[in-house]
Amino acid sequence: MTDVDYRPSAPPANGPGTTNLADILERVLDKGIVIAGDIKIDLLDIELLTIRLRLFVSSVETARKAGIDWWETDPALSSKAADSELRAENRQLRERVEALESGDGNGSADSSRTKDTAGT
């Protein structure tokens, strides 16, 4: 039998350097990454379903630089947006009530009252 020497002569080459998950995540969040894909289901050349998937992973600052800030205007995600939406709705309702009370609205409140009281 022959003896085989299993001692490594040189360490295995792993790449340009060692990186851990935290370093990779920091780079991705700093630069951003876009993943895009389409799923299309056809039957006899008739398109039945198309699903478009877009994923943008980045930090908030990187997303703002890219012009993406939908989370700031979505009432489900932002309390400021929810307050703004409520204020706008409240303002619209006040304007409608004021218009109805002043008689400037479509079918003013005064004329509807006189119709109701005149019939009785």
C-alpha cells in the first residue's frame, strides 16, 4: 500500500476577500438593488394572466434619491398621510355643508325645506 499525504499545501482560494452578511446587506442598502420579473400565462395564444413583479431593495435615503417615496403618502403606512387625508376630507365636507346652508349648492337646502313644509 502507498501512503497518501492529506496535508494541504496551500489554503483554498475563496475569492478576493472575506465578506459577511452584514457587509453585503450594507452594500445593497447603500446602492440599492432591483429585481424584476414577469409571469405570463397563455392558452392557445390567448393571454389569460400577466403578473409583473418589481422589487426594489434599498435604504430610505437611496430610495428618496431614486424618487421613490410612496410610503410617505400612503395613509396605511404613514400617520402624516392619514392626517392629511382626513384634513382634506374634513375640508371638503365643510365646504359642502357651507354651500348647502348658503343655498349655493345643487338643490339648495332651503328650497328642499320649503318643499317639505309646503306639502304638509
